[in-house]
Amino acid sequence: MKIKRSERLIDMTHYLSEHPRELVSLTFFAERYASAKSSISEDLVIVKETFENRGIGTLQTVPGAAGGVRFIPGVRKDQAEEALNVLSEQVSRSDRLLPGGYLFMTDILGDIHLMNHVGKLFAGAFANEQIDLVMTVATKGIGIAHAAARYLGVPVVVARRDSKVTEGSTVSINYVSGSSKRIQTMVLSKRSVKQGARVLIVDDFMKAGGTAAGMKNLLEEFSATVAGVGIFIESEQEAGEERLVEDYISLLKLRSVDEKGKTIQIEPGNYFDRVSSFLKQ
């Protein structure tokens, strides 16, 4: 049955957005819509222009018999600024303060709309990197990892503090927590990461970077490569404090917490210093 062009464009757009970074052949679309490849090519030009104009991403064309198109999610700089402002406003609310200067973050990490912002920002930051997996450590980083993986079109692996019988044989390491300076354990199933995989590490909070450094060390046991490190919130580095991870991208920075005055000072992290691959406005 012949499909109307308007229907074809809508379905094609939906399919590409649901399969980010996946190479899709023109033959696949031609057979799916019973249309000539020349028509499909014209449609893809429209989709590409719309994606870029609306700040959704872009289409990457791969020539040759085994080629096709690939949807690469992205973000415009003005969209990134707006998203970081929204996240800053949410994190800096005074009612988040807990005894001891801790911040209540569970509602943010469980908010799918806010996590969509986080996922798209990380996807835009690492758009030009080959990434096979997103890795985090249980438990608060899981929502962030899934948000990033959704836009990158890759699986998520979660390192845990102890082994589970349901994960089969595991690899474990001991590492030093950067903030508490205590020895902790990190465990990952042997089936989770293939040798040579390129992995994006994400975490919800970084003070000295001990957890992120631990994940990097754990990945060495799998002969995997760290493609990047993404941090939702980093804390202000204290005088004399050593950062165990230097090459990372953070969305927000926690400048200070005043329990008595009930204020939380949040500002953008190093995102705009480290990211240059923004979509054109």
C-alpha cells in the first residue's frame, strides 16, 4: 500500500529518533514505505533540516553500498543554557538542604523531564565520540546513565558495592573514596563489558573523584577504554584538595552550602568550556 508523504515523514522521523546513532539503509526505508530511494533521499533532506533547525540533532550520511543515514542527537548552545538554568533552579532550592549540608536529590533523579535535559546535554557533549556503553555505580547515578544511554542508543552497565548471585561471575576492585578516604569495593559482572569497549562513565556527584577513578580502574580489568566522564554536579574544589579525575564534563557546580542561611549556590559546571560541538542556531 502506498503511503502518503506526510505519513512517511512522520514515521521516518519517529523511527530515527527512536534509534539514535544506528545506521539505517535507504533500502530499509524504501521497502518500509514502498517508495523509490530517490523519494526517500528527498525526505531525509527535509528531516535533516528540521532536526537541525529545531535543535534536535542532525543526520549523518554514510556513502557506499553498505551506507545509509544515522541520527546523531545534539543540542544548540542556547538550548543547553536554558536546560542548565532549569537544572540550576531545581538544585538550588533551599528546601533541598538536609542535616550535615547534604542535598535531597531523589526527586530530580527520578524526574523524567529533568533527566531528559541531562541525557540530551551529555549526548550532545559526546556526540563525536564512539561510545558502546554507559557505565555508572549504584544507585543514584542509574537514572542519569539511562537518560544518557537513551540519547546515545547504547546499553547501561551498573557497578555495585557487592556481588549478586544473579550476575554470575564478577570482577571486583578496591578503591579509595576521594571524599572519605576510605577503602571501598566496586563489583561488575564479567558479562557486562566486552573487551575493547568504549565506555562513557557518568555519576550524579563528584567531590574528589574517587568513585569515577574507581570505575576507570575497574574498566581496565576488562581492557575497555574510557570514552569520557560526565558528572551531573561537581563540588567546588577545596584548597589543597586533589582531584583524582581531571578529564571530565560537568553540568553543574556546587559552590557553597549555607545551612544557617538555608542557601545553596549552584552555577554551570565546565560544560561550555569543554563542549564545542553545538548545533548551529
